[in-house]
Amino acid sequence: CDGCRIEERNDRIEAFTQPDYSKEDVENARLIRYVQERVRSQFASRPIKYFVNLREFFHEKDINKDGVWRRDELESALKSYRLKLDYEDFLVLWGHLDQDRSGVVDLGEFIRGLVGEVNEARFGVIRRAWSKVDPSCTGTTSPVTIRHFYNPVISLNPNEEESGNKSSLMEEFLDTFSIGGKKQTITFSEFLDYHTAISLTEASDEVFARYMKTCWNV
């Protein structure tokens, strides 16, 4: 389930923070950061719109609608999307994500691989927000539950004036998860992707945490 991927994520982080990592590990980490910086620069001004459009695009291209992609499928789809990613950079990214050599990756995992994962502090506060809407740790929640806990705001900056009413902001938030029509469930992977996009707009962990506290009371 989506919630279970947290352990996989922590394993990857631990592998790169152990004192006995090799020169190859260091170089691979440097290459991954380089690829992610190149991708982020292409949508820095509108990260949420980018995430939504990218998910929608891949949903349409996913014939089986299972969210699992082979390397050749992703390579072809990215070319159609016109994302500027060199073939060599794509291979670096694929090797980083397909560490079990299964030949397939989850779409959410791939999208986060494109832009980089949030740091531990931000991941922790996102996880705490998710625990409010998924207390049973099923990996999914519902729009009804989201409505009960989510307090929409327009900006991470508390000094900016709000525009739009709470109802319209709520619908706008839920619409980001409505690819392929109105959904009855929202996964942790989708929830994490959205807040990863939000995170890209703010360099300060403190401001991001304040934003999450306002929205989710965490």
C-alpha cells in the first residue's frame, strides 16, 4: 500500500547516510540531484499545475490504468510530454528508482524521483497531516474525510491577502486529485505528491511547517 512505501523511502535515505558509502554511491547521488534540478527548473513557477498536468497526462497514457510503468513506456511518454530530459539523465533516474531491478516503477514514485523528495522535517509534517485523514493506516482516504480536516489557504505567506472563499478553495484542492473523473478515494502517494509540489515553492522549513499547521492543524 502507499503507506508502506515510507519504509522503502527510509531505507534509501539510510543507504546514502551510512559512513561506508562508496564513491559510486556519492557520484550517483550527485547525478540524481543534477537531474532533479534540471527538471525542477522547467516548472518552478507553477509546480502544482505541473504535478496535476503530469499525472493527468500519464493517466491518459496508462492503458492498463494500474499506475505501473516499464522503462520503454516511460521514456516514450516523456518524449510525448516534451519534458526536456536527456536519455542519459533518464537512465540515471531510472537506475535510481528501479533498485530492485524489477523493470517497472510506480508512477507516483517516478514523479517524485523527477523532482526530488521532501526532506525529513517536511515529510514528517506531511505524514502527520495524513495520519489525521487515514488514522487506520490503510493508505487511502476519502474526499469527505478531507473536507472534515482540511482548512484551505491560498498561500504559504501569512502576510498575503487571501483570495476566493473557503468553499472554492476546497473544491480546487480536491480537483487536483480528480484525474479521470471524481474520485471516491485519495491515496497517500497523491497526497504526498501535492504537498511535495507545495514544498517546492518555499525554501524555509519553518514557513512550510506553519502552512501545514494552518491547513491541517498539525
